Amino acid sequence: GGGRREDASAEDHGARATRNRRRVKFSDYAMQCATRWEGTEHTRRSRITHARTLGNTQLARLDVHEIDRQLINAVLAGIARLAPGTRRNRISFLNRVFAEAALDGLIDTNPMRDVEKPRRVTLRTHHVPTEDDLAKILRSVPDWFEVAVLLAHDSGLRAAEVAGLRWMRIDWTHKRVTVKDVMDGGAVRPYPKGKEQRIVPLSDRTV
């Protein structure tokens, strides 16, 4: 009865049901891999972020062995708009998770086997606007948008950090702001990129 119910659940999500296979939820397995693999602290945090994000996709409720190439393609379509570097890392993480699952006997073949990763992104030379450039930008935007430009230019906040900034994070006395809340897909999440909040100074003109 339980096996048939789980098979029906898999079929509801478009996955092929397979009996007599050790059942491990993909979301749990991906997080286990992310936390047990060795690497620097930054690398481990990045893997955990990938595991947590993938745990919110259509793969989350499925067992590892229920995931086929069709489901993988749906996930890849969902990350198509990510930056090439992030997309490459997400694909690499997925590939390694399924390769590990094959070694653990959870699957026979890796559904990521033939997926191509985006090319490595070379670091670009960033252009820092001059004061003349900044003045032209400020003249071209509405008055209410000027503070966003100054937060980005003078304090180095990312666009999502500017959009998610809360009044409570501003320290007027010391002219600084705590970067913690980030606008992500129309909702505010309480942690910035890298999961570490930081305090940055505000210029007099931004204040």
C-alpha cells in the first residue's frame, strides 16, 4: 500500500515510479552531500545554498531514483536566466550529487550525464563611474531614484540589497547601514549573498 502510494505520488510529478529501491528524498540527499563534502568554508556555504535552492524546485518531494532527464530539463529551464557562473556551479553541483547517488546505489545512471555546463566566465574589468559620469546618471533618473544610485555608487550595495533595505538598518548617528535584507524575486529574504551581513558607511550626500 505504502509503495503504491509513493509510486502514485511520483507519477503525479511526472517521474517514473521504481519499486525495490532505497528511498531517499532528493532534498535531504543533496543537503547531506553539501555538508559532508570537503572544501573551504566558502565552498561549503555555496554548496549548501545550491542544495537549499534546489530543495525548493520540483525535485524537492521526489526520491533521488524518481528523477529522470525530463525533470532535470525542467529544472535547467528554471535556472536559464541565472548568471552564467551561478548556472555553471548549480549544474556542477547537481551533476556531482547524482554521480554520488550512483556510487551509493540509489540510481543506475546519472540523469545529468550529458548536460553541458556554461563556459567559465572570465572576470571583467569593471568601469567605475567618474563624478562627471555619476552627475549625468543622477540627472537622468527621477529624484526618488537618486538615493538608490548613491547607495550603489558610494557604498557598493548590490541592486537587490538596495531594493531590500529597511529603515531599521540605517544608523543615522554613525552614518552607516547594515546590509542584511535582500529583495529576491519580489520577496525580501533576511540574508545577503554569502549569508553574512555587513556594515558599510554612508557618504554625506547619501545621508
